[in-house]
Amino acid sequence: MFKSDCRPLGASEIPQKEYPIFPITRKLLGESAWYRVVGEPHDRLRPETVPQLLAKDTAPSHPAWLPALAQLELADHLASLTSIPPADTLDSLRLNPSLQLITVAWKNLLPVLTVPHPQDLTHIEPGEETILVWCEPGSGRLCREKALPGHLLAIKMVIEGITPEAAAQSGDVTIATIDRLLLDGIRTGILLTPVSRIKRKIDRTAADVFSLQWHLTQTCDLTCKHCYDRSHRADFPFDRALSLLQELRDFCRHRFAQPQISFTGGNPLFHPHFFELYQLAADHGILTAILGNATDRSTLERMLAIQRPVYYQVSLEGLEPHNDAIRGAGNFRRTVAFLSLLTELGIPNLVMLTLTQHNMDQVLPLAKELEGITGALTFNRLALFGEGARLAAPSRDDYQAFLHTYLAALATHPVLALKDSLLNSILEQQGAPLFGGCTGFGCGAAFNFLAILSDGEVHACRKFPSPLGSILEQPLETIYHSDKAARYRDGSSACSDCRLRPVCGGCMAATASAGNDPFTCRDPYCTRPA
């Protein structure tokens, strides 16, 4: 990340007299010399002429670098006069119109433009330097920094319409390297990007990240009793995986969103080409996460050498006896030790619990055991599909009581995290701030994520049968824009008029597992008045 001198100029730093455009230049030059060189009253002065006038002055009244300083102060002035369009009016990546690119013949002038100290003046030396000056979008703060090669490449790409792929090929670097330059430009405000076009029509919310929950393989080292799918499916074919990475990238680039892949399975590490795919995803500028099981240090270190995962999610189903009855003997201790390893290596990690009638009372004791070991503990409700159909889901009354207990425990159990969208209905009752719900936008089925199974089946949500097509036969764009996907994206019509819809919408998997139509029925656990 480039460090910017990005701060408002205080009134005490800018003498507000006749020539507010050149406060530092005038101060360093002195009053009498200023009037001798400039020779024009304020109302007749053309600011763009001041650097030239200073350069022509032959008297030893100012240092040789003072005209360059005036150029930079003029750039400040021009940047501050420029209006910056809001993101929702843009239709492409573009330069910040306030951006001024100034090349001067002196180095180390930037410190002088804030509150000049005598020692700053001693560091100024001959040598060409290019300076960027712009106003930060939103705040309007004036920013300045020395232009680095990455800045200049990002600016050139936008001006000339060069794609990241072309720039990467030309520079013999990865696409991710080029993406980082553009993202730095966007974060600093040098570049302006439109609002994400991943929008849900019923509430116009926009998602900045689009994820694929990609099940690379069905092969797994566990036989959990609540597994959604233990069917035999082929591993995802490597050749199609290569083209899908570019499809995902193009899909997100055209929508001004960041692509992410959550690699899962089965156990994604068991796919014969896992590390090749992980490397290629990183090279394509795609965020990576792992939904999997415990592994060893060397595997994690190999992963870190490629790209740090956004997070590594593992599962626990309660305290040790209950968890091991579900996930296998020794799983609890192995997973807790693995969480400590992830934390030691600086890999963000969290624990997901599948909530059933029989482990609700273990969530808070488990949270106490996991304090300081993992970053978060959260839960999904059991969906009665696959092996999970053999287990018991909570009753509606018990579940509502659990939600109240869970929210009350947040203050004393900081490891607990919010995920289930129905928590918002209770927060609403309590007059507390709402949160983003299951995916940050309530139910995100076919909105800001899709699930891809190892045989290519695409589902709106992995927790229940919600088929949209096959990625082996159709491109991502076609599947996402299908009528089927649009139906899941809209959610249940029973929720369409609810004010909580942008952060809730219930859980379509829970609705379907209760035998109800997820497109017309409410989440069976919802108690909010219709």
C-alpha cells in the first residue's frame, strides 16, 4: 500500500491574505520579494503564471527550487477546484478528475508543503521527481505523494484502456500483481470505480465481493452424520477449472466486484490438483478461502507461500463427546490443535457449528473453550437433507429462546459471531443495530455466491437442492442470468415487503427442509409479524 500525505490543510497552516493559493511559497519568499516578483494585485493575478514568474526572477531572493514548490501549490489549487463524481454515476474505471501529475526538477519538496521546518529545507536536492496531487473522493481532503512506477502504470492503463491481462503479459508478472496496483489506486482515490453491479433488484443492494463455494472433490477423511451429500461424484476436471478461473475473473471485472473462491469438498486438499488450482486462483487476483478439515503445518506453509487465505473455516458440533459422536473419534482435539496452529501462522480462522436440537445447549460452553484459540464461532441451522435428515432440528420455540440467549452472551463471549439472518428480527425488537445477515446481504443464494459441486452441478445454495445448471456445459454468465437463478436471488415472495429483507429473507434451506416452497413461504422459524 502506498503511504499518502493525505490530510486537511488547517487554517493555521495557510495564511489567508491576498494570495491563498501560494501560502508556503509566499512565506518562504518574503513579502517584499513576493510583490516585486509577482507584481499583480490579487484580483488580477493569473495563478498559472506564478511558477514562470519565479523562474524568470534573477535576483537572489529565493532558492532555485521555489518555482517548483509553486508548481505544487498551484496543483493543490487546481485539484481543489475540481468536482468528483459520485461512484453511483460512473460506468467504468476512470481517473480521479482532480488528479494533477506534476514533474519537477527537485526532490523532497513534499514535506515543505505541510508545516515547513528548517531541516526539511536541507533535504531538498536537484533531481527529477513526479508528484501526484488529488482530492480524496467523499472527504475532499487534499492528498499528495511521490509517483511510483505502480502509480504511473495504473494511470496509463486507465487512460489507454489496457486490460490487467495485457499489462501482466507485457510485464511478465501475474494478473494479481496488476490488480493490486489498480486496487491501491482505488483505495487511495487516484482511480474511481463504479458501484458494484452485483445488485438485487428488490432492494438495490450491491455486493463488493462475489464468491464461488467450489466443491473440488467429494473425497473426505470424515463421515459426518449430518453431511449434506455423501454421493459419489467425480473430481472437478482440471481443464474446466482453468477456464472457470478466468470466467470468474471476467464475471467480476465487468461488475466491478472482487472475485473469491471458497475451496471446499469433501476435503478440497484431496483434489489431485489442489495446489495448482490454488496457485492459479492467486495468480488471477482471486481471493481464496478454505472450508475444510485439519491438516499439517507443511501444507499450511505451502499454502501461505502462494497466498494467505482470507479465512480457513473448520467445523465443530459441540463439546468433545457430542462432536466426536458426529464427526469421528479424536476430531475435537485434533481440530482445536489445528485452530491453534492456524492462529500461530497468522491465518484467519473460524469455527462453524451445525445447530440441532441436541447441541444448542453446548454452543456457549464451546465458545468458552474456544476463547483465544479461534477468531469466531458461529452456526448454521441443520438442513434436513442428505445424512442430516436423520438428525433432529430445533423446535421453533426452542430456537427462538436460543437466539435470545445467544445475543445476550455476545458481551461475555467475544468469540461468538453473527450469521443467522433471523437474529436481526430480535435485534430489531431490542432497538439494536442490525447486521448483514447470512452473507452480508441476508440470504445470498444466487446473489453474491454460487455453489459448484465436483461434478459441475451449480446450486444457488449448498445447504439444500437448488440446481441451476452445469458449469461443465454452460458458462458462469449464462447460469447466473438464468430465470432459475433470478428466482432464488429474489427470495421468498412472503418476505418481499418486509423491511428486514435486505439483511434477512430467512433461510431458504430451512424453509425447503420443512417441506415448504422456498419461493413463496416464510422461514418456518421466523416469528416476526407478517
